[in-house]
Amino acid sequence: MIHEDRAESAVEFLRDTAEQYGQMRGRVAYAEGNLRRVKALEMLNKEGGLGMREAEALGSDAYLAALEDEQNAVAEFETLRAKREAAVLTIEVWRSQNSTRRQGL
């Protein structure tokens, strides 16, 4: 049984993390774009054929750093998203329980 105070906490959590959620989504989008940018810049600095330049760019320290940044951004975003989804489910269960109780079932 989910109590009203837990449902209220879930609503507050959703409200309080709305801006953070948006900022984190923006960080993910930036990290994804930056990964492509770093690859392109690294390829420009390499010599040889396209395949060789791409391989060297993907193996570079700069690309690895950008890849790690993207991984961190996605992990943080997905963690917050999962917590927000759990809060939504808590509210939905509470609503369902109260509806059933009001109906006398």
C-alpha cells in the first residue's frame, strides 16, 4: 500500500528534478555531437587513406575522452530518467489504490 505522503514525495521529486532533467538531456545531446566533432578533428590531423585516418581518430586519446564524457552523460541522464519513471509509477499505483478504495472494492 502506497501512502499519500509517498505519493506527494514522488510529485515533489518530479517537480524538483524537471530542470535538472532538461539540462541532463541537453548534456547528452552535446556529448553526442562533440563525439562526432572530435572524430572529425582527429581525422583532419591524420595522414593516409580514409580508413586509416578513421582508425587512428577512433584510437586517439581525444576520442576516448569524448567517448567517456558521452558515457557519463548518458548514464547520469538514464539514472535520473529511471528515477522519474519510478516516481510516476508510484503516483499511478497510489491513484489506483485510492480509486479502488473509493469504489469500495
